[in-house]
Amino acid sequence: AMAADAWSGFLAEAQSHIPTTFSPRLILLAFVNVPVIAVLVNVLWQLVVPRDKSLPPLVFHWLPFIGSAPSYGNDPLTFFFKCREKYGDVFTYVMFGRKVTVALGPKGNNFVLGGKSKAFSAEDAYTHFTTPVFGKDVVYDVPNEVFMEQKRFVKVGLSTENFRVYVDEIEREVDDFMNRDGAFRIYQMNDINEWASFDVLKVMSEITILTASRTLQGREVRESLDKSFSELYMDLDGGFTPLNFLFPNLPLESYRKRDAAHIKMSEFYQSILKKRKAGSVSHDHDMMAALMDQQYRNGRPLADHEIAHIMIALLMAGQHTSSSTGSWALLHLADNPAIAEAVYEEQVKHFGLSEGQFRPMTYEELRALPILDSVIRETLRVHPPIHSIMRYVREPVVIPPTLSAPSKDSTFVVPKGHYVLACPLVSQMDPKIWRDCETWEPARWSDPEGAAAKAYTEYEDATGEQIDFGFGLVSKGTESPYQPFGAGRHRCIGEQFAYLQLGTIIATLIRKLELRLDADELPKHNFHTMIMLPKDPRTISYRRRHFD
Ligand code: HEM
């Protein structure tokens, strides 16, 4: 509706510049010229009409309505760095009729992510996009207090006790995959001389969904993956793109498939719940079991459809984020054999038995491996899967003068109806903050004096200030330049699971394989997907390390 309003507003504006008495020839001329006039009006309006002093600077754009969408959409990082140079840390850009106010840097992150939910609403920014996929009555389809309770329920399922069981399950799943999938044919032939290659995103996507279903999603989902579930997942995923974000409902096949897949997926999870309730099999360690035991503060247990929809939300939240991070980590390891060897030696040191033989890791041991840990942490600095975090502005908010101000004694205000956007990627790649910011360098995380140590302490410090938004204590951490999992009340609750999953997958692969990058350089980011995936081609060569 907002987009339509903006569109008709701009048409009205353009038409008001056309004379009212027309000859047919003039009408034709005017018709042809409307787009030209619209562009002119839009440009003149930006250059000539004085801007309300309380509004942050507007990014100049030629096209009305569409605004800066192409620059943002093709490469938000370059777009934001350019805008920062011209306008400072706070500016507004137009994207398909929406006005988006960006706040950059650690203070900008804090402004957006630490904002009050009454003023900055995640549900108003996301629900049109997420609810058709996740379903009713969960996440952004409910008031924020209710969602915070749902995050608390999910955290019960993400317990350390469950994680202890998962390490082994993930390792076995990766093992089975390598012994079965066509990508690892040369490995399967027990050949330690020949190199072969695989598409890293394809392999990581499959391993991610296999391991997430074996653990969090539960046995029934894992078993169905070999059948109908994968197709449903693909259809649902096809409805989770930037196009869906911009236009929630278009008469397109992908939208119809999304809606049909949601109904089937929801029924599928609900049928599992019914069977579980009827049967006597125990499922102690998965998420559905945890959710079935929870109740809202008013004593009401979760309805089956709510559990089903939370499960879909978790599936979507964890899939591309983890598979993207894992892909980038493997690409960098392939590009830096010395670091891959250090990861390997770390495995040998802690778990090596004899040549090529390792004992399993425990969860506690896994989390105490500094090299493996820093590989993931550094990958999330350079390639945080989620680059833009948005909120809808429900009431005007004053921008702190320390972040941005037009002059010494005045302030900017973000008006109601704007969106605000935080981009932790900018502060994570800021040359003013990080030494050699472009270089993927896990060792920076073990330098106690470096920017990384400071950023990490600010982000994670359990001894610093902590807040409970309803799902347990989280570190305040909103002013850190390093925030791959967001911050504040919407902070990710999947972080520990992601580290566990990625750590186990990477360790298992590196125990068995040497890796090399196929191309001369790393692939670029594909910004046309919701998540910062590596562009095609993204193949990695591998060679088996040991005989069986
Ligand atoms: C929220 C990143 C994995 C579940 C978030 C946010 C970020 C993020 C940036 C904040 C979004 C916002 O403020 O709008 C990541 C990364 C991951 C990852 C980088 C992996 C490398 C997972 C996994 C799960 C998960 C595995 C589930 C098991 C969630 C949930 C939220 C969230 C429930 C809360 C959303 C909210 O409160 O609005 N994640 N995530 N994430 N994530 Fe993750």
C-alpha cells in the first residue's frame, strides 16, 4: 500500500506540471513524456526544494519511486561506503517507494538494534515476507512480547545437554555424506593421489540441511529428506527472495508454489506432532520435544500449528546462514592451505590416535579449539550472511547527536513511516577499525591487543552489562563493530548451534581432506539473494589425506 501511495503521489505530482488544455497531439506528447517529466520533477525536487532540517540527508537518485534500489541491490557494501563519504553515518535512501534511513558504524548499529520495540518494529518490517513462509501466529506474525516468549521456548531446545549429543550425530552425518555423494567419488575410491572438485555451496547446503534435521529438526524430518520434504523445502525457499521482500504478493508461479508448500509443510510437522502424542517413542534431544513441553506465561501450551510454524522458521533461519558461512570458510581454507594445515594439526593434537585415526570430539572440547573457532569468527566478520537488518519506524525517533547532527545545536529525527537499517557488515569491514580489513585473517582473533579482541569482548562479554528481553540474558553488546548475529532483543539465538554445526562439519572435512581453491581468486558476493552467498563458480579441489 505504501508503494502504491508513493507511486500515485508521484504521478499526481508529475501530472500537476502538465497544462490542462490539450490538443490530441499534446496529449500524445505528454503521454510519451510522462516518464521524462517524472525524472525531471524528481531531480528538481531534490535539488531545489529545501529539505526539512530535521530529516537526515537524502541520497540523490534519478528515478522516482525506484530510487537507489539498483545501487543498494547490486552491492550494498559499496553503496553504503560511498554514501557514508558523501553524507556521513546517517542518511536516507529511497527503495521502491520506501524511505530507508541507514545508521552506520558501531553507534549506528546500537541506534537501530538497541532501539525500543515500540518505536522500531521488526514485525512491521518483516511480516509481509516471513509470514507466508513460516505461517500464522509465530515470530513476526505476533506482538513482540509473544515472540520473545517463543524465543525462550526455542532456547530450551538449544540446551548444552542437547548439543553434547549433536556433535557425534553431525560427524556421522558428514561421514555418511562423504561416503555416498557423487561430489566425493574420488574420496570414496580411497585414492590419496588424485585431486577432484566440488561446488562448495551445493555440498554445504546439503550437509547443512542433513545435519540440522538429524539434530534439531528430528528423526522424522531427517527420514523425509530423502523423499518429499526436499522438494517442499525448495518451493518454500523459492518464496524467500529479495523479490518477495519487495513485493509480498505477485501473480507468479513461485509465489503460488510458496503458498502451497507452506500448507503442506505445516501439515507435515503437525502430523509428526500427532504421531508423537499418540506414540511412546521418546525424542528427548530435538526441538519439537522441547517445544511440546513449553507453555506461555498465562499457562497455555503451544498449539500444534505454532510448533509447526516455529520449526519452519528455525529451518529457514539456520539453513542459508550456516551453509553460506560454511561455504566461505571452506573457500578461504582452500585459498590458505597453511591455515587449513593449522586446523588439521589442532585436530591431531587434541583428538589424533594414530595416522588418520581420530577419536570423537565432545562439545566442550570443540568449543575450546582456538584455531577452528577463529576460522568461523573471521569468516563471519568478512561474510556475515545477513548484511541488512531493518525495522519499521512506528514513532519518530531523535538521532543522538553523537551519531549524526546537522549542526551543533540541532538534531535529526527519523520520522514515522521510514524504515531504519543497520549494516554490521560496514563496521566489520571498516578500514578505520580493522587492520587489513579486506584480508581474511583468523589470527587477528588471538591478538589480545587488537581491534578484534576489543570488539569481541564488547559483543560477547558475559561479565559486562547484560539484559533479559524475555529469552534469557544477552550481553548488551549493541555498540560493538562486530555483530554477525545482530544485537539486542532480536539477537540470534542460534549462534551456539551454528558454531557447533559449522565447527563439527569443518573439522570432519579437514580431518579427511586437503583443499585447494580452483580459481585464481575467491568468488565475489552475490547480493541478489537474501543471504551473502558466494557467486558461481565456487568449486574447491580436494584430495583425500589418508587411506581407509
Ligand atoms: C536472529 C544471524 C543461525 C535463529 C538473527 C539475526 C542475525 C542472525 C543477524 C538478527 C536479525 C534481526 O535483528 O533482524 C545468524 C547467523 C547464523 C544464524 C550469522 C549462522 C551462522 C541461526 C540458526 C538459528 C537461528 C542456526 C536457529 C536454530 C534465529 C532466531 C533469531 C535470529 C530465532 C531471532 C529473530 C528476531 O528476534 O527477530 N540471526 N543466524 N539463527 N536467528 Fe540467527
